[in-house]
Amino acid sequence: MQAEQAALPLAGVTVLEMGTFITGPCAGMLLADLGARVIKVEQPGSGDPFRAYKGTLYSPHFQTYNRNKQSITLDTRQPEDLAAFDALARDADVFIQNFRPGVARKLGVDWERLHALNPRLVYASISGFGSSGPDADRPAFDTVAQAASGFLRLLVNPVHPRVVGPAIADAMTGFYTAQGVLAALLQRAATGQGRLVETSMFEAMAHFNLDDFTHLFAAGQVMDAYSRPHVSQSYVFQCSDGLWLALHMSSPPKFWENLAQAVEQPHMLALPAFASRDARIAHYEDVVAHLAPIFATRPRADWLARLRALEVPTAPVATTVEVLENEQARHLQLQVSATGPMGEFRTIRSPISFDGQRNLDVTAPPLLGQDNAAILGRRAEAAE
């Protein structure tokens, strides 16, 4: 059932976001998904650098983290624009920026100044390595933060070393920032005072990598790329049609007993490599070598049907197209859409439901300065 916008918990909360690339915009988007009014403040002419794409200012990268927002253009280094920004800041609930240390002060939007202007303002500041310390001025991007926090080595295949996967550090920093903002808003309801909420990509990824550090602290173990899949008994196998499936066998013996039945290997568990959980961990590669040729004999759909019938934890290693075609995804209405400035805008809705209601409403990411007239009483930027 579709939720009304007014039912969202952050309805009535106003956020000013001076975010660029991913960390700040991601935090703003998460708050917007919960009902906040997010006004994205961008540089005139160019806007968020993530906009640029093949001669346009509406890239897929930008669209990913900027739905449900409004856009205005201000250069706060200019007195008239700073005055317009201040008028908005006096009534805002949250301000988000992810500038390198010192830049916010140059732009007139630092914590001290805005807190004096609006003591109730929750001010979120995102940096690469923190606002102080020997690395405070280092440039930080997603891969740098992943590597510095110890996380990247858990993703890199030592046999074929490549950086892989999405911008996890950027996105996770945005998630942690939104969490901090929500906590500060909750406290403000009792105290009436805003807070300075600081997050860095380095700290966010170190915390996200908590399991790795806990194994070091508790067992003196330095994990590697294979540590978790070995212990969790996670596997991927290619089937006869070239498609891949994943297994997560975990601890219960019944999973392995049912797998042996599914692959028609009733005596498989008597082999030394399969004899116990500890044996399977120690002989992980032997387990892979035994099962891989078996899974290569049938198409993936056949294997999935067999495995699911026996309640073996499995899923296809799905493409985005396959995810959207999945019956469960359709049932949960994961894909939502809206009319946007470049045609239909499609995205994945927020995963959070309230009182059994999913919010299926979405607003397409704005054009640069799209809301100048409505918010500032100024001419909008030229159409893209």
C-alpha cells in the first residue's frame, strides 16, 4: 500500500545540503527519503561536479544520490548570495557539507558562524580523514578510504589484484552521517540545541570493517580476502549455461546434507574435506574443486529449483535486469518512477516501510538551479 508523503517521519524537517560527489549527497538523499525537504545548494554554472556527463549536467552518477531534492544556485563568496543563504539557514534544521577542512570557512558556511546564526541547526561535516591530525588535509576518495581503513584488502583477489565493486566508502559515510543527524535531531527535541556532527570516510570505513578489527582484538587474527567466505562457507559456482549461483552454507549440518542430496552425491559428506565444518574450512579449495564440475553439468534454473526445494540457502548471482524481473522484487515494488526533466526517472525506493506502508512516491533529481525562482525569487539556471 502506498504511503502518503505526510506520514514520513521527517516531514517538516528542512535540510540545506552543500554536498558534492557522493558522501554529502548520499546523506541528504537518505534524509529526503524519510520525508525531509532537502534543498541542494550548488555553484552557479557547474553545480555538483558529479553532474557532468557527456556534455550534460544530469549524469547517472548524479541521479543516483540526488532524488527527492530541490536545487538552488548560490555562490556564498558573494555578499548577496551569502545573505540569501543566511536567510535559509536561519530557518533550516540541518546543514550538510563534505568540503575539505577549511573550505567551509572560506565559503562562510562553517559551524561556528552558522551555529551563531541558528543555535538549533544540526550541522553535519564530512571529511576524508577527520578535521584534525596529520592526515586531515590529505585528499580522500572512495578507494583511498577503503585502502586506508583496511577494508580494501578484504576485496582484492590476490591472484588477480584489481579494485572491484561500487563506491562502498562513499556510500557508507553518507549512511553514518545520516545516522548522526537523526540522533542529533532526536536530542534537539529535548534540549532545543543543535549539534556539530562530524564524520570522516576513514572513520566510517574502519567502523564498517569492525569484524576485521574484532578478530584482531579477540583472536590476534589478521583476516584476508578469503577469511570470511571460508568461515561462513560461502561459494559461487558457474552452471552449464554460463550463469552463476551463490551458496551460503553457514553452520547447520542439514544444509550440507540437503546439498549432498541436491547434487546427487549421497556419500559426499564422508569425504575428508566434507567431514565437518572445520574440515570444510580447512579444505575450502578442495570443496570448491569437488562441487564446481558438478554445478557445471546443469543450467542454473535447474539447480536453483533443486536447491530451493531442499531449502539450501542459494540465490542467482543476479544482474540488475534479473533483480527487477524477480517476482519478489515486483511484489515488494522495489522499482519506482516519476516524470523527470529528461523523461521517465526510475530508481529503487527506500527499503524502509512505516506501519506496513511503503513510500512509492519519488521526485526526479533536479536540474541545476531548478528551484531558484520558487525558493530565492530568482531566474532559474538555463535549461540543460
